[in-house]
Amino acid sequence: MRQMMIWGNLVQGQRQKRVEDEGVDLVPKSWELHKRSPGGETKVLAGGVLAYDVGKGAAIVYTNGNALFLLHPDGRKERLLNESMIEQVFFVPG
């Protein structure tokens, strides 16, 4: 069984579902990514978010630990990659 330390918590990889099938969240759904408007209103963009980064044009790349997603500025969500135990993500300027 594979293990990873996340924010001081030990997370164990589950073998019940294949990562390729579901890209199941490695962290709880309560780990949410929020957007706050200039007026102070908040909106949940995604749940089960382990790590994220914001790129040019407000595109967001994030991971749930077992998949990599791209959240487009128009709100469209695209799965880019299924891979187990993703700890960090970042945009590369280009």
C-alpha cells in the first residue's frame, strides 16, 4: 500500500478503485477551492482539492491527489491526467 504525507496527515492509497477509472479523490471533499469576488461573495470551484495554481487568464490547474484538472475561466472543467499520488501542481510561464 502506498502512503503520502499531506499537511502533516498520513494518506494511504486505496486499491479498491483503479485511478484510471475514477481519478478518485485522495483527500476529503471538504478540502474545497473557493473563489471570492471583489464584492466579497464566495463560490466553490471544486471539492477534494489537494493542491492548485492559477495561470494566465485566470485558468486554474488543480489535483485531487489522483488526477490533474484544468478549470477554464468560463467554468469548464477538463481532466488532463490520471496518475496516483500527485502532491503538487504549478503552471509553467510560457
